[in-house]
Amino acid sequence: MLNRFEGKVIAIAGGSGGIGSGVSHRLAAEGAVVIVGDVNLDAAEQTAAEIIAKGGRAMPLKIDIGDEASVKAFVHTAVGTHGGIDGFYANALDSTHMGDDSDAVAIDMAAYDQMMHVNSRGYFLCTRHAVPQIIARGGGCMLYTSSGAAHFGLPDRPVYSMLKSGIHALARHVASRFGKQGVRSNVIAPGLILHPVMEAVLGPQYLAEALTGVKVPRLGQPKDIAAMAALLLSDDGAFVTGQVISVDGGASMRP
Ligand SMILES: NC(=O)c1ccc[n+]([C@@H]2O[C@H](COP(=O)([O-])OP(=O)(O)OC[C@H]3O[C@@H](n4cnc5c(N)ncnc54)[C@H](O)[C@@H]3O)[C@@H](O)[C@H]2O)c1
């Protein structure tokens, strides 16, 4: 295993979900102190405990990206405890209303507002509070998770697709505005990434169809996102900024 994060502190919002826990483990295995942030503190504590049991360094910390006071407190606690942050990965997803995200005519606007409030405005709040601390540290990275849904014209999920597209614009803004102050900013756009929650929700037929849509022999796993996150957050990504990188087994490539 590489050791690209020795002496680095990386904070993750949504650090204990299916993808987030994979990223947290990977960064810790490469030497980072990982601030495992999640609205589900029990899950964050579990992920951090697993990392520590393997000899890594992690601190669980509650963050609700939908609440500015919570985001601010998260960043300040991370900085106060560890002396600064070198990277912030906004990866969280409040999926409460994903099932309501039907189409632009039918959707209940309360569901629209809540999805946007947490998953779009929340990423903005993470940016707003993390970037000044990364600059104060002397430079580092913002990283965001969007989705292949941001690239496709889908008959459903209009709000999810919109908010993930907006994250691309946010990341490019950060790269453009703060790049000369040492802040790189990129997005990972995953395809279908299997983890226990997804496997429970999606049936075998859906998974079989998804497999026909990728150009490699298997579907995605959290370790695939973790590998790209580690590259982009490390100095190996030093000349990569303002980019949306698809990690999707070729599902989004042009035919
Ligand atoms: N799994 C996939 O197939 C897939 C595909 C494309 C994009 N994505 C994106 O990847 C990211 C992670 O997805 P996942 O599949 O690991 O989902 P997940 O539900 O397993 O993880 C999401 C995490 O975010 C946390 N969270 C929810 N609301 C929060 C809030 N208000 N503040 C802080 N944390 C909050 C949850 O507790 C959970 O730990 C999401 O942004 C998602 O849109 C996933």
C-alpha cells in the first residue's frame, strides 16, 4: 500500500456510508488522519473504530451538511483537534426523498426543496467552511461526489440529476477562484457502485441489466471510488483540478 497521506488530515462528510467507509479506510491505510463525518454518528463511530482496530488513525465526528452551524462546528473541531485540514471530501447523500424524485411534473415541491437543501446547498456549505481552512493550511483539495446521473438525460430522478450537475459547477468555481491559493477541486462521478445497502435495494434483474451497461467484467465497488479519491486528494493529483472524473466502468463513454 502507498503512503501518500502521512502527516495529512482529511475530512469526509458522509464518511461512513457504503462508498464513504471505503474511502475512509483507504485514506487511513495510506497514512491519513481521517475525520469520519456523518449525520449518523453511530455509523461514523463504527467506521472509525474499524480503522483504529487496523492500526489507522480516525476520529468520528457528527456533521449534518444541511445545517450550517453543524458544518461550521465540524470543520472547526477537526482543525482545532488536528491543527488543520489538508482535504475535504463532500460525499454525503440524504436519500430520504429519492423515491419521490419521479418527474418534473409529478414531484412534490417539498421533496424537491429538501433534496436541494441538503444535497446541493449542503455541498455549498461544506465548501464555504472548508476552503478557508485549506488555504490557511497552505493548500490542499476539495473533492466532491456527483453521479453518472448528471451526464444522462433520464426520464426520472430530475432533482438528483440537477443537484449533481450543480456540484460540477461548484467544483469548477472552486478550482478557478481558489486555485492560485493552492486549492485543487475535483469531482468523482460514480456509476453504479455496489455495497450492502444498494444490493438490498436493487434486485438481481436490475443488477444484470446494469452489468450489460459497463465495459468491464464486473460492477463497481467502493474500493474503485476509494482508489480515485486517494489519487485526487494526494500529490499524485497535483496537476488535476476542475475536473469531473467518471469512475463507472465505461458506462458513460460515448459509443
Ligand atoms: N452507490 C452508488 O451506486 C452511487 C452512484 C452514483 C453516485 N453515488 C453518490 O455517492 C455518494 C455516496 O453514496 P453511497 O451509495 O455510499 O450512499 P450511502 O447512503 O451508503 O452513504 C451516504 C452517507 O451520507 C450520510 N448522510 C446522509 N445525510 C447526511 C447529512 N445531512 N449530513 C451528513 N451525512 C449525511 C449517510 O448517513 C450515509 O452514511 C452519494 O453522494 C451518492 O449520490 C452513489
